[in-house]
Amino acid sequence: MSSKAPIGVFDSGVGGLTVAKEIIKQIPNEDIIYFGDTARVPYGNKSKDTIINYTRQIVRFLMSKDVKAIVIACNTASAFALDIIKNEIDIPIIGVVNPGAKVAVSTTRNGNVGIIGTQGTIDSNVYSKYIGKLDAKIKVYGRACPLLVPLIEENLLDDPVTKEMARRYTEELLVYNIDTLVLGCTHYPLIKDTISQVVGGEVSLINPAYETAKTIIEVLKENDLLNEFNKYNNHKFYVSDGSEKFKTFAKSILSCEVFETKTVDIEKY
Amino acid sequence: MSSKAPIGVFDSGVGGLTVAKEIIKQIPNEDIIYFGDTARVPYGNKSKDTIINYTRQIVRFLMSKDVKAIVIACNTASAFALDIIKNEIDIPIIGVVNPGAKVAVSTTRNGNVGIIGTQGTIDSNVYSKYIGKLDAKIKVYGRACPLLVPLIEENLLDDPVTKEMARRYTEELLVYNIDTLVLGCTHYPLIKDTISQVVGGEVSLINPAYETAKTIIEVLKENDLLNEFNKYNNHKFYVSDGSEKFKTFAKSILSCEVFETKTVDIEKY
């Protein structure tokens, strides 16, 4: 495997671009192959079997593009599929949950951590497990927020309806006196301001993207795969549904030059 | 083909059950094979190519169950795929758009008809085309309502947030003095009361399910396929994602006895 090979990053849709953005920022020499499963989005309320099946197909697709490592930039897929898939492939693969859990542990002062995420992520209890391994004394309170992804996908980022739903979802977490709230879905950083308004400035919001990028750097270093020299970036974006929406979103999130997205028949992988 | 064979009915998820319910009510002798594409729901904001591909797979699956006719109980799939698929198979297939258009034409008094539906259904202009064929003088105004399906799937049927979104979506249609509003998505009848509150009692709400059931009866009669005698019904329900949510919804919509749902790997068809 060459250090010049790209890093594969995938998500159910556009949310993972918030992670891709952070990776591009921290290690600008690296090329990214991004896949968004826009034909089958959202993943959040689908079963474990379905998510594992979809993740396997996407990993096969990314490996057909000779990626040197994979980042699962989706909390639901990280929660359900990471532990299984990492035993099936021979290149490094990381998710966003462990990095998010690490930051939550180092951030909380009173030991009460809230997690918001999709139904799948919350039901899996994956954040509790990872946080528990790092510090068994920390109490973790989860709340599924199934409508936040559709609201964000409709671009209602700063809207009374999104604020009302964020308020309903977080109010029961605030009862537990949380001082730290993990944005346990890669879409949520896009409404960080709205969430901050409803939970109050004294609650620290954790976006796992920054720590995920740091983790992939460490993993690449350990495997001698960090790309030290790359004058011209060649990021590539693939989707399973060829609608224009992905491009519009990608431009606003990445704020980089216009790029092409290619449509892939992911079911064939 | 035997008249004792079942009728295939499918939707992206649970919405088509509102159509299945009406068919069961109007022709109780018939058996239904229902398929809900719960692994890939929603269809509403995906591209035409994706929807045609998914519809082909589902039609192949239903035909493997020896159905005598197929009802596409999904407006988006009816809009994008019906005209193509009906040339590819040799059993009768109908959608929900033509029946809905027929009722709208016979209902409107002032010739101003509103359509609410998914982004795909509205962008396809399919209701305008069908209504225009029946009465070219009728003016048709469409509005995509992308958040209504997620809100309904979250069971927020009678909720201030759903009411607010319904108000935003319909207010621009009311400017055109519509007297008839087609519920152009099989989920929407579940929030008929909320929609009625925001558009006012003087606007007639059209649910295409009733007319769709009438249409399939006519089609079966024409093809000598109506099942006259069936003492014990044997409806069967299949989904592409085996989560419990479908069952819960199905029970509340169909209000019939508890039934089993089988999970199908639809990508294999």
C-alpha cells in the first residue's frame, strides 16, 4: 500500500462532509475519496443488519478505488458496523464514535455527559460503552433526535421549527445536569448554534470531527502511510443517487471549488 | 393467471398501507401482498433513475410471488416509473396519480386545484399532465412538502410543528384561490385533520386511495381476475428493513389483527 493512495471517507449522505472538511484542513496533503449513500439515506432509523450490509458494500467500493485507510464518517454506521467490518479487511478503518467519546471524557467536569444522535446510534449504546471504558464513573444520557437530519437536509439550519425540535430533544438531558453534549451525528455540527441556544452556553458541545481527523493522522503515521508530499489535491466525490442536492450541500460545507460527483450503483458492490 | 392470485401493492414504506386499507375495504375477497421498501425510504427526494431502478426490483419481487396485478401505492414511484414499467410486464399495473387526478377534476368547482407531494412528485408535473388531459381549463398549482413524511413517520400527526410546516407549505397555494387540494403522497391522509385545519374547511381534500381501489376493481373486472370467493384472507407483508416500526404503524393504520412481516433482500431482485 502506498502512502500516496487516497483516504476513503463515507457517510449515509452529506453529513460526513463535516468530517472530510476537518481531515482536509488538518492534513491537506491527503486525497479523499468520499462516498455519500444518497440513494438510501437516512441510516438513522434502519436496522443493524441493513446498516452492516450497506457498510460492507461501501467498503468494497472504496477498496476498489485502492484507498489506504477508511473513515466511517457516520455515527450510525460506526455504531453498528465498525467492530464487524474491521475484522474483514486488511487496511486501517476508524469510526467517529471513539474519537467523540475521548473528547467527551476529557471535557466533562461534573461527569454528566449527554449524547444526541439517530435512533440507531442511541439504541446501540455505543457511546456509553466507549466512555465507560475510558472512565467508568462518567454518567451518559442519550436521546434520539430522528427529525434533526431531515430538518438539516431541508436547510432549516436557523429556523424556529428546528429550534423547537432541538429544545424538545434536549430538555430531558438538561434535567440530568449535563455539562457536555456530544453531537453524535455528523449532520448536527451544521446546527451547532441552534443547539447551543437551547442548551445554553455553559454546556460544551462536542463535534467528533476534529478528534476523528487527529485519530486518522495517528493511524496513518503508525502504518507509515502519511502522505508527506502532494502538490495538487485530487479529492473525488461519489454518490449513490445523482441528485443535485448533494453538490449544493457539499459546496456550502466544504467551501472549496466546484467539483464533479459521480453516481455509483452501490448495490453491485 | 388465476383470479385467486393476490394483488401486489407497494410503497417506499408505510404510506401505501392507506391504499391497501381501502382496497381491503372495497374488495374484501382479495388477498394482498404488500411490500414496503423500509430500507431505502424515503423516495421523495431521490432521482428518477433511482426510483425506476427500485420500482423494477420490487415489481420483480412481487411477480415472483405470482401476483395477478400491481398497485403502485406511492405517488413518487407512480410519477417516475409507472409509464416505463407498464411496458415491461404482462400483468395489469396501476398507480395512484391518475385516480387522484380524476377525483380532483370532478371535485373542483372554480378550476383551481392544489397538489401537495414529495419533491419528486411535484417536480415531475405528473398531476398537471393527467389533469390537463381530463380538462385543459383547470389550473394546477403544486408544492413540495419534504418534511411531512419524516414528521408523519415520527408519529407527530397532531402536533404544533407538523401544523406549522403544513401551514408554510400550503399558504402559497391558498393565494391561488384553490378549492381542491390533492394529498399527493400516501402518507398525507394520516394528517388530513391537521391539513384541513390550516387550509380551512372550504377546501376539499382529495385522498386518491378510494379512487385507486375503485380503479383496480375495474381493471380486475376487465381482465376477468376479480376474486369472487375467498373465505379466509391471507394478506402478506414484506419489508426491506426488518425494524419493528413498520409493524407498529401497520397495526395502527390497518387496525386488523397482528401479522408477521418478512424481511426481503430486495437488492437481489
